Amino acid sequence: MPDRHTSAAQPELVSDPDERARREAENGLKQAALAVEIIRTFVHDRERPFRLRQGILMQLNAVALEGIHLFAGTFRNGTVEIHGSKHEPPPAFRVADEVADLCEYVNEHWPTKSALHLAAYVMWRVNWVHPYADGNGRTARAASYVVLSVKINSLLPGSKTIPDQIDEDKTPYYAALESADNAWKQGVVDLTELEKMLAAMLAHQLLLAVQEAERDGSG
């Protein structure tokens, strides 16, 4: 499956590919740290119940695109195309409402849906809306991991997190997104493939965490 990437008629701050790659790597570390900070804020804090807000998504996108894109952390104001996908994101005037609906779905279903379902929904729906000129996938994966962790009520151990695993091989991720897109064309929310993928990656992350702890203990 070809690599999915976004193109939009929006100004970028970095044109050199090597410099962009360096900045993206640095911003990736900052975004991961921000995700952990958000998770820590809500885990085990009964006085601060979690609600997914547009601000969380915007902060995660702003960090991912810091120094790279002029409109980091703001909704796109034009069309956007996902190369490598048949999906056509909604027009710009619908973006704010679509993101609000995304957050509302998560918040309304928070008491009744599983952590895997809610995380899969965020991962798929952010990609489906594509609310930003760039960094949508990175934002979707980070926000999904935040939702998964807070719903489980745990800062999940392990150095190879779910977003890290997806970065290593995006083929299953793209295929699962396409599966959800195809179901939605029929008016159905079916996240089966994404939930399976996340479940397997969560198990792998936790297994590696146990192995890391055992090595540290034996050392």
C-alpha cells in the first residue's frame, strides 16, 4: 500500500527536506512529551474528569508542526488531499463542526465504550476529518494514545509505544483506516480492524515493558 501523505495549499516554513526531517524528529519527541503530560494530568485525578476538547488536538498539532508550518495548531482554511488514499476530507468550512462532533462522540460514549474503541475512533476520525494543513496523522496517533491511556487510567509502561510501533510500519495502520473509511461510506462506524491493530500493539508494548523491567532487575 502506498504511503499516505497530505498536500495542501498552505505555506510551509521549511523547504529543505533534511532540515524538515530534523525538525519533525525533534517535534516528535516534544509531542510525545506533551502527550505524557496530558495523560498525567488526568490519570488518577478524580477531581479532574477527562473530556476530549478541541484544544488538546490543537496543542498536539501545534507541537508537531512547530517551526515547520505557518498554521501549526490551527484548522486548515482550504482544501487538502491525502495522497495514497481514496478518501476526500470534508471542506474547510465543515472542519470545526466535524471536530466538535468527534469530541462529542468520545465524551458521550466515555462511560460505555471500551478504551480500544474510543482510541480507534479518535485515530480514524481525526484522519478522516484531516482538520490541519499537515501533521494530521501524527496528531491522530498522539491523541488516540492519550485517550487510550486516560480511559485505562494508566500511564502505560514501555519504551516502544503504540505510536512508535505505527511509525515503524504504517502499512497495517493505513489498511485499517481504509477499512473504517469504507464502512463509513455505508453509514456504519466499524473500527474492527483498527481495534485489532491497537490491541496487538498494546499487548506488544506491555510485553516489551515486562522484558525491559526483567533486564533492569537482573542487571
